[in-house]
Amino acid sequence: MAVKAKSEKRKAQSQSVKLKIGKMELKNPVILASGTCGFGKEIEELVDINALGAIVTKTITLRKREGNPSPRIAETHSGILNAIGLDNDGLKNFMFEKIPYLRTLKIPVIVSIAGDRIEEFVKLTEETQKSSCVKAIEVNLSCPNVSHEGTKHAILAQDSHAVEQIISRLRKITKRTLIAKLSPNVTDIKEIARSAERGGAEAVSLINTYPGMAVDVSTMKPKLGNVTGGLSGPAIKPLALKCVWDAYNSIKIPVIGSGGIMTAEDAIEFMLCGACAVQVGTANFVDPNAPLKIANGIKKYLKDKRISSIKGLVGKLKTCKTN
């Protein structure tokens, strides 16, 4: 009995926060979200990037984009509105100027890509996968601040056929882990998640921002140069949790959750709802060390609850049907 007790004690104390998404291995489930950490170098003096699970780069496009007119950021109650418009220096700059630094990182690099048409997604995938540090490609189908060709919808992720078509085409040309980044601005997130799964995605990332706006009553003008923007931060967390829960219960591939995650408790909520990993975004602007605190908090929670691995937490929400 004493031997058994010691064995159980050791098991309870050996929590593992490692996980695998597709072919990509992460040391912990906390990922820096796209657009909130640049390409890593911008925040290297503020946080130990290599202590995290992975980093998603700022979204890149085939050609340079100037983005939307300023002002591009506006604070709101419990959140931030942004209308950056995918401002970036394009693929060529990324390969020559950003990849050399990303190669120095000891964690997986996930490249976020976006395009106006399917051929652009193809070219971006073909080129970025040439770098060995790129372990996954996050296909940004959900930016609310840009327009696209080839679909009647305002956002690609609102078109289930377009989602499946783009992911399917990319699946044929890359062995890298494919992650479909989806939008909450749809009638049924389950339908879109299933389309990404059918196309060959190895994970879905949700959610992106919700559309919103803010007004300056003193000038009687919108606070954003683009008038509208995407709302992120704690204000959208309950909505994001619902999307993660719905997706988790409708597909078999992993779900990566995001949307208002500021603390370890927030991240754990997402995991209980079905997320195997989380992306931290807005919190980076408040406290650059928030992702590390979240990673440590998740590990402590597993230890306190005597849960041996992340798998023992994912989707374990106790509903009326399960408790």
C-alpha cells in the first residue's frame, strides 16, 4: 500500500503541459497571438519568448500593405478596438528581414498569412514553408478590416465553400501543420469549423475579433480612421468561449482558443470548453509577461487538481449531462 501511495504521489506531481498539434510540438499550451507581438524581436527585451509554447507572426501578405488610415487603435471598456488593416511589408521582406531572427527562436514559429485570392495563399504557403523554423501556417480567413475577391461575403471565413477550398488547396502543397483562423461573425461557427476540417486543416484557431466602433462626442467623429474595427479583450471572452465549445463539439481536430484571455483562469476556462491551447493577444499590451504567468498558472492548476496532462483538462466542462 505504501509503494502504491508513493507511486500515485509521484504521478500527481509530474504534470505535463506538453502537447502536439498536427506535427507541431509545443512545450506548453500558451501561444503569442498574431498582431500583438510583431515578429518576436519587438518584444524580446520584455518577455522570455522561448519559455512559451509558440509564436504566431504578424499576418503577412504577398505584397506590402499600408493598412487602414489612423487612428487605428481605440480603447473601450474591457477591450480594445483595432483597425490595422494587415499593415505589413510583404512576403519578400518577411523572408529576408524577419526569418533570420525567427530562426534563432527555440519554439515553433507559426506564420500567419492572408490573401485576396486563393493564388496568393498558395504563393505565401509555398515560400514561407521553405524556412525550417516555420512549423505551422495559420491561414487568416477572418480579418474584419480588409476586403477580399472571389466571395460575396465580407470575410472569407463567412463562406464555408471558400474556407474548404482554400484549406484543401494548401493541404496539397504543404506538409506543415495547417491552422484555419476563423471568425465569430458567422451564423453557425460549427459549419465553418467542419469546412476547415474537411479541407484538411489540422486545427482551427478561434476566435478573431468582433466588429465594433467607438465615437468621440467632443468632435462628433469616430475614434477610428476606418470608422469600424475589431473588438478584442475581456469584453468578448464569454462569446469566444461559446464559439470554442461549439467547435469542439462538432469537429475532431484540435481547437486553439483566444479572445480576452488575461489570466491563467481565463485560459483554463477555454481548455475546459475544448481548447487544447490558447493564444494570448490583448493581454500582451497590458503586461508583456502575462503569457508566462498564464503558462505557469496552468501548470499549477494541473498540479493542484492532480491532473497529469493537458489532455485531462481539454473539454472536461461538467455540464448537466456529464456531472
